[in-house]
Amino acid sequence: MRRPGDEGDREGSAQQADQAHLDELAKMRRRRAGKVGVALGLVLVLFVFVVRNDERVPVDFVFYTRQARLIWVMVTCAVLGGIAGFLLGRPGKQFRFHRKPDEPPEDA
């Protein structure tokens, strides 16, 4: 049996759910914008640091030494470090502990 106020209550709860969803989306956008801002700031600091250090320096390889601009040494190190961090931190390739098949799950 329906009461007169039931439909209004459903609409109100649907509006509250919609508002909660919109609030969550806005929060996610702010968080993403913050991360992008931090990343851009770090790139800017790296760029200024590299540009200010453009003198030639000796780079000692295993079998020979060569003069190179410090800017290229730092850019190469940053790129190699980024590649190494990506390869070591890929989500699908991380080490995970697995339980033995004969053990029951912990929450059962």
C-alpha cells in the first residue's frame, strides 16, 4: 500500500545519490588537478636545473672518457631513471604472496 509521501521520498533520495555522485566526481577532478600541478612543477624545476647547468664535463665510460654537456648527461639520466622506474613499478609485474591451494581463505 502506498502512502502519499512515498514518491517524494524516493525522488529526494535519488537526488541525494546524484548529488553524492557529483560531489565524488568533483573531488576526483580536484585530486587529479593537484597531481598534474605537482608533476608540472617537478618538470619545470628539472628543466630550469638542466638549463642552468650547460657546461662541458668529462663523462667517464668504462673504456673511455668523453667531454659532454652536463645538460645531456642529466637528461639521459632522467630518461633512464624514468624507464627503470616504469619497468620496476608495473602493476602486473610486482611480486605478490600467494596462499597455498590447500589453505582455507582467511575470512572464511
